[in-house]
Amino acid sequence: MQKVRGSNPLEPTEVPGYGIYRFKNLLNSEITPIFYKRKELMENIKITLPDGSAREVEKGTTPFQVAEAISGRLAKEALVAKVDGKLVDLQTPINSDAELQILTFKDPEGQHTYWHSTSHLMAHAVQEMYPEAKFGVGPAIESGFYYDIDIDTKLSEEDLPKIEKKMHQIAEQNNMFKRSELSKKEAEELWTKKGDQYKLELIEGLDDEKDVISIYGEGEFTDLCTGPHVPSAGKLKYFKLLSVSGSYWRGDEKNKSMQRIYGISFPKQKMLEEHLHLLEEAKKRDHRKLGKQLDLFSVQEEAGPGLIYWHPKGARVRHLIEAFWKDAHYDNGYEMLYSPHVGKKWLWETSGHLENYKENMYAPMTIDDQDYFIKPMNCPFHILMYKGQLRSYRDLPLRWAELGTVYRYEKSGVLHGLLRVRGFTQDDAHIFCTQEQIEDEIIEVIRFSMFMWKSFGFEDIKFYLSTKPEKAVGEDDLWDKAIHSLRNALEKEGYDYELDEGGGAFYGPKIDLKVRDALNREWQMSTIQFDFNLPERFDMTYIGEDGNQHRPYMVHRALLGSIERFFGVLIEHHGGAFPTWLAPVQVAVIPVSQVFFDYAKSVVDELKKSGIRVEFDQRNEKIGYKIRDWETQKVPYMLIAGEKEMEAGTVSVRQHKVGDLGAQPLQEFKDKVLNEINNKVINN
RNA sequence: GCUGACGUAGCUCAGUCGGUAGAGCACAUCCUUGGUAAGGAUGAGGUCGUCGGUUCAAGUCCGAUCGUCAGCUCCA
């Protein structure tokens, strides 16, 4: 049994009867012993480090000791280790040859361990402050951690600093995170005593054969946990509790609601400050805030939530997006459609929407004793057009696109600015094709989508491939071929993707493209979905080469997702400073005083003639004031026109965020801007 | 929809113990005619989200409702 010596758990462990000596000549031998003991007791094992070098160490040496032997700094920063790819505590003795990795906060696993340990510390603090507290789960998440807590007291933001204070007090005691392993029965007894039904439920769910039930104790606080953890609570120094909100036990809204506290922690104060600063900066980029500041769009409370009003400047950007989108579609072999906004009950019965999607549809309106529904999707209309005539294999593929406005009832709590709304315009298209054509079609859609995203300045996009769920329509063979084509297309195009096994819609597999917003939330944008349901329900056919009827493949795809959501992430991506080609106002002309109005007007007219969106600022204000104003409106260029410029026939150019560029001939400036516009230059 | 917080002028916000509404910006008028991020004066602008209750008295306390926000759940 090992003994921990002294109060600092990070000191090397001493094994009775074994002298531990640091080997002096560490660097010279290929296999470097780090510790060795008296010869007669020596039993060594070999550990391999990530750089490929191997070292011989005494059996039972801990990762921490290895770290210490390699470098004092590494030992200081070490949080957790990986032995043969498995995460373990730094104090876990290594007893056989192994590959060893020492992880610090720089490693994702190190970060996670750090955050998870902080969530234990937080739970400990909450337990001390509210002894009746029961705990759900408390994992590390992508950025920080949370813990679900069941207490009668309603926590508010004001309670968070108090909990933080308690956490600091506990951290100062620097208790070790101690691991113990229990039998299922022992664990059940322990939490029955604590009266924590959540943990009991978790224990209940464990497999008694396979799973080791491990618990971690830190000071007075013990928690069911697979670990690993940082060695001691004293390592956790700089943390901030960010918010408290509701959650459900096991994520099921039928279960009791709990309170969830979110937080984040870092080993260095500077890192914490930087992170908090980033959060502040991100808030400034929030499209809801910028939408108001730049007068782009609004939601009218009185007229209904989740419905977007596009103001002139936002509408101008939308027009440019849509015009570009339409041209690109014609260039890529698509035809454009327009379809109605409502359809009779028959249509939605046939499509199956009334059966499967009714709770998301706006209620029907009765016209001439017939129920009409507002469309939640465009597909049935496109299908009717397909069925309007007999189709031959020679007609395929058909690529039909529409900027189709749909309305869906979304639960009130999920509405979010432009990103989750009730009425939106999909940049929708349906591709009808033969089996032989599907892979090429998918490849084309992926290329087209990425072309669109790149045109608007996006590079960081993640792909998700979703396969067949349990409840699904369509034969396995169809699914397999479709999934195969999706996978192949992604691989041929060289895109990494995450597999969401069973995450497809019931009617077909899909590829989703997701983009992050300023607040680091991921939103599904583009989607490429097979549909085995609608062609069947509407009995779509084409006549094949063999003269027989065949069922076409149907693919739904939206490149940008919806215009609303796309506009939302576009605003955030550029922080409201749109590239020149998309800016609602491209140039503001500012005369130094009224004396130069005529000259400034000639500049304005000249630019307008070239189709540049220019504003003439004739307000009775000083130029400092006007510059500040246009700068906050994030207009790409300002032109100052005064005496010098009038005499020389030039303009003084000021670029957004960059500043004064000096005087240049008007023609030169005009060419530069036109070039930026025509080539859709992304300047940030 | 659920849990919690919030809702005051066009915007951002203050408003103490319940005593009848305040700032800055924006806007209007006037003065000022200016050189790269806010010139000055004056003025107008609010049934304090809505409905109801308690009270002599409600922006303030209570309830309901609508909406927003943070999450949860959902997302064909």
C-alpha cells in the first residue's frame, strides 16, 4: 500500500523499503531509468513517451513522478495522464509496460479534467451551503462545466459569487481527490444513506459485471464518478460561475426540474480574464444587438413572436444575397420555381404532414368549406409540379429551386433572434434523379454549398452525416445506397465529418452543415436529405430506358438553410461590418463644410452612376461627429471632400476600422471599390 | 412547452422604505461652417408591456397574461 507523505499530494510517493533516487545521468541512455531502487528489490517496467522515447521506471511509479523527472514545469502543470490511451489520475501507479502521456491544460482531455474537477468543487461548495442538496450530473462541456442540483432554494445570479467564495475556501484546503472503488451494493448503501435518489438511479443503471463503481472524495465531499481528476483541489484556482438555469433530470421534461449552474475555470488568472473578455466581445457581435444598432431587422412584439421584419438596410443585404443565389443557381443547372403559400388539407394528408408534423403547423383556415394550411415546407408543391406530366429518364436530373417562405410553429421558448423563427424563407431545392445519378448530384450539392459559404466569407464549417434511425420508412437497400453516396461524396471532396448514427430523419439519411454563432452555439445551416417517403406517398415515377415505370430518388437540399438564419450568422461572422459588396451603404461622402457641398455632390453623383451605394451626409455637424457616426454604422468607406480635394479633384479616403488612407483621385478610388464589389472581396 | 430572470422615452439605462417619472444618446429648432470617433443652447418626447388585485396612495407589493433573455426539451 502506498503512503502519501506530507501535505502536498504532488510529492513523490514513498514506498516503504524502497529508496527512491533520482538517476543523475538521465539524458544519455536510450532507455532512461527515472527512478531506481536497491538492486535486489528492483522490478522495472518500460514506459514510452509521446515523442517515441522509452524510459525504464520502477514498477508502481506514478505518472506524476514521471512528469517530475522529465521536467519540474511539466510536473507543475500536469493535470491528468493517459496510460495506454486510457485517462487516469496522476497518482495511479503504473504496473506494467505502457505508453504514457502527461496531459496539461493545453490538451483537451486535460482541460476537461480540470473543468470536471471544478464542477466537483462547486458541488462541494453547494453541499456545504445547502446541506439538503441532491446532485444529478456534473460534466465538463465544450467550454467549462455544469452541475445539476436539486434544492428547494431558488438560486439566482446573486448567489453565484457566494458559491464562488465558498469554492475558494474549500480549494484553499487543498484536499486530494481520492479515488476508491466500491461494489454496487456498497455504493447503493452509501447513497441511500445520503438519500440521493439521482445517484442511486445512476448506480442502478450500471452493469454490475462490467462496470467498476468508483467514487471520488475531496475533503468532506464524495461523489459517484468515473474520474479522473486533478490531484488536488488546490490546483483549481481561477474560476467563474456564469449562469444558473433550469434543466431536467436525464433531460426528460417529464422528470423533476433541477437547477443547473454553469461555470468555467482556468489554471491561470490571465486565461480566465481573456476568456471572460472574449465572452464580452462575443456579446457585442450578437446579431440581435447588431440588428438593432444597424437598423437591419426587428421582431414586432405586438404582431407575433418569431416573425421577422426586414428594415431597408437588412432588406438591401437580403436582396443582394438572393440575387447572387439565383444567378448561381441558374449557372449550376437549376431552374427556379414559385409555389403558393397555402394548400388544401388533401395535400398535407397525402404528404403525411398532418399525420406526423401537425403540431408544428399553423392552424388551418376554412375557405369555401375546405381546410387550407399554411405551408411548413415546399416539397409537396414541387412534387405536384413534377407529377404534372409524364417524366422520362431523359429529363433527369431535375433540379428545382425556390426561395420558399414557410411557417412552422416553434415552441415559444426556442425562438432566438433570426436563428430560430416561426416564419422563414428556405433556399430550398429538390433534386429528382435516378440511382446512377445520385452520387454525382450529391457531390455537386456539396461543392455548390461550399462555394456559397466561401463567397460569403465562411471557412469554418462542420459536416455531419446522419444514418438510419430505428423508426424509418424505405427499404434497407435504398438506405444503404443513399448513405454510401453521401459518405463517398464527402470523402471524395476531402471533408471530415462526424457520424451521427441513427440521427437521420425517418424518411432518409442526410448531411448537415453546421456553423457556430458568436456565442459559440452551433446552428444547422445547409442540409442535404434523401427522401424515401414523399416519392412513395405521391407515387412519383419516371419512365426508364427499359420502358418501365421507376421511382425517382428525391433529395431536399438547402445551401444556406434559411435566409433568416443565414443573415443572422452572416451579421455575427462579420461583426456587422459587411464586405463591401454586401454593405447596405458602401460609401459615405462627407463635405468638410457647406462651402464644398457642390463638389461633394459631384463625387456622390459620379459614384452613383457606377451603381455604388453612396450616402451624401449634408447634416449640419462637424466632420468628427459624422465620421464617428458612419464608423459606428460600419460603412466600409468614407470620403472627405474639402478645399484640398476640390482643388486637386481628389477625395480623402477613410476605411472602416483602418482609418485615414489619404487623398487619391476619385477615379482611382472608384476603380478600387468597383473591383472589391465585382470580385466580392472579403476584407475582414 | 418547462425552470429562472427581466420588461420604465426611438435606443442604453437609473428610479432608495409604496407618496404620482429621470439621465445620456437619438430627434426638432436656433447658434456655430468645421479637416478624420461626440461644438453649444433651447425644446418636444412616457397611461412605467397588458389586465386584475391589495392600499388613502402602485413604476415599486401580489396574481394572471403577453413578450424578451439564459438554459432545458424539441427541431421533417
